[in-house]
Amino acid sequence: MIKIKVSEIFTSFQGEGPYIGTPATFLRLYGCNLNCPWCDTDISTYEILSVDEVFEILMTQMEFNNIRILVITGGEPTLQMEELKRLIKEIPDEIKIQIETNGSIFEYVPEIDYVISPKEDKETVFKNYYKYDNVFFKFVICSQEDIDEVIYLKDKYNYDKTIWLQGEFSKDGEMADLIRENFPHLENVKLSVQTHKYLNQR
Ligand code: SF4
């Protein structure tokens, strides 16, 4: 039986990125291959569940709340991609599936939408994914260097799709100022704010 390490399953509003404000059911998987200094993911507990058990819990929450978007997040969900592929096969077609990943493990599944937030070796991550239509990029901004890197990638790869820029939470106001100074007309750039944290939501 195929098992998945699950941190939590819950239904809420998407708090950040391209789908902000949309009601969704979240499947948060346990574990990450990176160690970002600002990471706020709770790694204290997880449950080991079968694919069938996860499917049942998801469907119950989605049907009860009339939800049509499933967000698979982490940690780093692609660490359990083989298990996830089994789960994704079971999800009905009318449910849109979105995965939130740091992109460091190249795993492309055409049926799902990607929100990629590159944390390390950002150019390799960008190069691997930027050509796909169903991929959105969201960069965490901690400094001018992070913005310079986004400008470099946009120019080098002639990327004119929208990129979401999200100030690191502890200084997101300061970073919003920096983003505005660098992109005065916000050309193909949108500000992402972690609204769920301000609203005390998950
Ligand atoms: S990639 Fe995301 S989950 Fe992993 S350590 Fe960094 S912030 Fe945390």
C-alpha cells in the first residue's frame, strides 16, 4: 500500500500568489530538502496515510465546502511525487490541482498547475520550468540582490509573463517599497502578500 507523509489537510482561502483569495483545500506534505532561514513551516508532526485515506479526506472536505481547487504544498511536495502521482490519478477532472514547490527537484506533470518559488540555484529552476504555460513563478524578496536576480532572469530568458514578488514576511513593507522602486510601473510583476498571516488564518 502506498503511503504519504502528511502534515495537515485543511480548507481555507489561498492567502498568496496567483490564486489569492480563492477557496481551496490544502494538502500539506511533510519534509523539505532545503533549509531556508525564514521558513515557518511546522515540521513537528506528521501522519503517515495511505493514498486512499488522503483521497477520502480530501473529497469529504471538498464536497462539504463545494471546493474546486486542491493545493498541494509543503515542505517540498515533490519529495513524494511518485505517491502524489497515484493520488492525482484519482482526483476528478473538474478539480483544478495546483502544486506549490521550490522547484529544486525537476518534476513536471502537465495536468497540474505549478506555483514555483525558487530558493536555491534559481536560474536552474527557472530554466527548467519557464517554457511551460501552466507554471507561475513567485520569488521571495529579502534584499536588492533578490530583485536583481529576478530582473536578470526576466531579461536573459525574455520572460514577459507575470512574476509574483513577495517580501519576506518579517520585512514585507520594506520589501514592497523596494519592489516599487525597481518596477515603478510593475511591468509583468505583481506584489504577493501573505494575507493569511495577517488574518491569522492557515
Ligand atoms: S523551501 Fe519552503 S518549506 Fe522548504 S525550507 Fe524553504 S521555505 Fe521552508
